[in-house]
Amino acid sequence: MGPRTRGDDSSVAILEALAQQALQIAKKARKHKQNLARDNFYGNKLAELRADAANVFREMSAQSTGDTTALAELIESVFAASTALPKRLDSVRELVFALRTTWREPKSTKSPADEEGFFPLTILAQANRGYLSTVGRQMNGCFAAGWYDACAVMMRRLIEISIIEAFEHKGIANKIKGTDGNYLQLSDLVAHAIAEPGLTLSRNAKKLLPQLRDVGHMSAHGRYFLARKDDMDKVQPGCRIVVEEFLHHAGLL
């Protein structure tokens, strides 16, 4: 038997959240007498969660060797359409236990940057959009590695996506598109978001958005600007406030 494997805590949290979502989808499907193996809302939702879980697991197993077979079997049971609800519930419980024990990185071996990251990935996992979690993981990874310009650029991208999600959910996406049908650049997205009455952004979000935009722009386009840790530390709380607020407006939280 090889050494125990351990997963990045952010991946562990995301996979656990996806498992809980799969269980809720299965319960709702049974309540509404929908077959998860068929082409319906619940079946398609479970398929999306299964794909997201597979992507997260692939990243975890790529970093480690050992108990991957047992974890893979639990994931299959949790996300398979054919799993009966009692069995799915048992599998979710076993999966959560494994994630919180075997696959949990010991806190003593992690730096504060690794533990806390730049942005709470559980929020992005709750939004149930795989691309949001992927961008968030890259942003946190850059921050932990000390690649602060790269972190700022990924933050810029996360804010762009969050604004677009909010406008799309409100049915006003055309307001942030150019004549060519493509979405506007971040500066214009921020200006439209601040001025849009349909979003009713908080005072804090309106104040913080330009600051986040400027740091992202400087890291992406500034010829001589190199972001430092203190630059990112200053905008970290604002990023959390702004992104979370837009995801609420997008109906994802």
C-alpha cells in the first residue's frame, strides 16, 4: 500500500460542495418523480455536477498517489444517475469523511496563503459554474506562489465574468455588448454596472469596483508596473465583496 494521498484543501472543499449538491438534486428528482437517467432538468444538472467533480478529482489525483481508487468509486456512486437515493446518501457521507481525513492537507504543513487563499473557493463552488471555480483556483494558486501580477489578471477576469453573469441573469446583457455583439472590455463593463439601476449595487461595490479594475489593468497592461503582495492584500477584501455581490445578482448564490 502506497503512502496516503492528500488533496489541496480548495479542491477538497469544492468536491464536498458538489457532492452535497448532487444529493439535493437526487432528492428533488425523487420528489418530482423524475428519472435522473433521462433528459430532464434534474438529470442534466446531475450530469453537469458529475463533470465538474471529475475535473476537480483529476487535479487532485494528478498531485498524489494512493487512495485514488477508493475515492473514485465513491465519486462514481455519488454522481451516477443509476444510484439509489439511500446508497447515494451513504456514499456522500463516506466521501465527506474521506475528504476531511485522508485527503485533507495537514494544516501544519501549509502556509497562511495556502490555507486562506485570495478568494474563498467554497463561494465559487456554491455558484455551480465550473469555469468560475477554475478561474478562482488559478487566482489563488498565483497568490500562494507569489505571482501577484498573474493573480491580479485572474482577479480581473473573475470580475468580468461575474458582471456578465449578473447582466445575463437580469436579461439586460445587450447593454454591455458592442455593435459587433461581443461583450465590452472591463472598463466599460464596470461603468455600465455602476450606472445600471437594475442591479442596485451597494455603495461599497460602487466604490471598490474602480480600484479592482485599476489594479487588474496595471498588471495586465502596465509596462513598468509589477504588483506586490501588499497591492493584492489591499484589494483582497474588495474582490470578495464585489464578486459575491455580482453572483447574488446573477442568481448563483
